[in-house]
Amino acid sequence: MSTHVYKLTPNAAEWDPNWDIAMNHGDVIVRAESPADARIVASEAEPDFQDTGGKPAEDGTTREASAFRNIKLYHVSRLDSSSYDDDGPREVLSGEIANPVKSA
């Protein structure tokens, strides 16, 4: 499948209570196969509790809790003209995905 460049932009106001369950990473640009895949690519770039030795209560991963997967928090738009090439691997091209995991 071919890839395209997508921009994920925060969609909710800073005071929106939905931000209580996920972190705002600002604008992120990714190369992905579709808008839905763009959400997955961005969420896979976030640290997972499994990667830190933490133990989620029910599931083996925290990927589903990503703000990028929440349509109320992030909007995805295709960038037809950008400084990034459409062809290439699925990856984050621009933006800073902060580590929400605090260490003691």
C-alpha cells in the first residue's frame, strides 16, 4: 500500500476534560497508509508501560489510551504539499512526542 504525509493536530481546547485521560503532544507529522494508520503510527511512538516495566491494570499495553487515537482530541489531515516525501516507511516525521511516564 502507498503512503502519504498526514498532520495530526490537537482538536480540543486545553480545558477539555478529555485531556485528563491522555497527553497533548501538539502538532505531529507522520507518514502513513491512511488517516487511521496515521493515528496508529503516532501512538506507537509514545512510550508504552510495557517498555518501562510498569504493569497496566487490565491490558498488556497502554497504546489504546493514546490521545492520537481519540477523534475528540486529535484531527488528522493529509498534507498534499509538504517538505516530506510521500514515499517511504511509516514513521513520525516531525513533532515531539513527550514521555508521559514519570520515573521516581
